[in-house]
Amino acid sequence: MVDERSEAGGGAGPGAGLRGRDLIGLGGLLAGSVVLGLVVGLLVDRAAGSAPIGVLIGIGLGVLAGCVGFVAKVRAALRG
């Protein structure tokens, strides 16, 4: 059986705005945000000598930023 939405030029059904490359981009956004938070936290810890507080805060902020970006991109994709 072939899903009609998966054909080229298929109808606009639920989730039609998100394709494979969009999902890969969302994964990259989440991973990149966490890694960036980790790196910033490591730099703060080295400068302040406060290990592991900076890393934990950096990872937490990275996860938060990734989630906010994820939700914004998914909402934009589903609207348009």
C-alpha cells in the first residue's frame, strides 16, 4: 500500500509541512543548543574555577533554548 501523502505533490495533510530534512534540522538544533551550552559552561568553569556549576547551568540553558527553538520551528512549519 502506498500512502497518498508520500507521493510527489501529495495532498496537504497533518504534518505535511515537516519533511525528513526538516526533522534532521530540528535534531541538529537541539543537539547544537546543548553542545553550545556545554562549551560555554566549560569556559565559564575554567575562568571562574567553579566546576561543575557552569557546565550544569550551560547544559540546562542549552536544553531550554533548544526546546524553545524546536517549538518555534514546528509551529512555523505546521502553519505554512
